[in-house]
Amino acid sequence: MKVLLSNKYTDILNGIPELIEKELSNCQEYQEIKNLIFITDNEYFSELKTKIKTPSYLDGFACNIGKYNFAERNVPSCHIIILNIANIKKAELSVNELIAVILHELGHILNSFYSDNYNYFIYARVNGIEHKQIVVESDFKMECEYYADFFVKEHGFKDSLIGALNKSDEKIYNQSTKQVRYRKNKLNSEELFKGQIRGL
């Protein structure tokens, strides 16, 4: 994972990438593609040549983009994680909470929920007969969050992620959001969410 931050934010991560590298030293999926993962902030991202509309969900702490053409680095397709520094500071995330936020974004990349589009069928076998169900966009988005959250949980940062989610509701949205309630319920359940590396 390569870190590229605006000059005024270079100290915001303060050794966190090294802690994440150590935590993921035995994660085969991460080792396979870590050189194609970049982490940056919204100001740095806005100055890059390849113009992509910043996703609306960057109104939280972070978001990620796949299949990004990083022209400045001559990388035709990579994963890029964008931090919303203003919200991270506003919520006063602890070191472990910020690690959990970044691990969550890495979870979207390394433990992806199947496809990267919404027109997807989930297949289930009931009494020997295969059924298919179309996943609607809102359900699909929540499943993606559960899979990314599970990656955080697997690496021992469940409580830190819950702390970050609580701060998101308290200090960013100023309300208890349904999405955060659902995510916390899944994090505290025994359900397994095993995905795959997101394609480039």
C-alpha cells in the first residue's frame, strides 16, 4: 500500500500504514496486490489528472475506487482509498479507530462481495433445486459493507470499528443511522462473510 497525502496532512497517519502492513503480513490477498493499492486524501485526489467524481459516500470517513487509471504513476488500473480528513478530525478518531476505517476500505478490495455491479443474482440451492434472487441496489450496498466489516473483524479491530461507527453517527451525522445499526448487529453476530479480491 502506497501512501500519498497532501503536504499539510502528511502526519495524519503517523505510523498507521506500518501497523497495517504488519497486521496484514500473513494476508495472502493483500500481499498479492498491495503494490496496486494507494491511499490518499480528498485534496490530493482532487488534483490528480484522471478525473472521477468523488463518490457520495465520501461524506463519511473514507471511500475507495477500483479500476482507477493512475496516470501520474503510470498505473493503468489500481485501487485507491480516499480519506476524508475533515471528518476524521471532527470525529477525533483514535489510532485504532482510524486503522479500523482503513482496514474496512481494504476489506472492500480484499474481501469483496462478488460482483462490482448491481445487476447480480444470488444463487441458493433449496431441496436440490437452484433458485436465483436479484439483489436490489440498497441490499447489495449493505452486503458490501458487511463483507468489508468482516475483514476488519477478522483482523481483531471489531471494537475499534464499532467505536468509529458510533462517532460517525454522533459527530458527523448527528443521528442514529439505520445503516450503522445494521452493521453493528452483523459485526456482533456469528455470521461469516467470505468474499474475494475485487477485480481490476
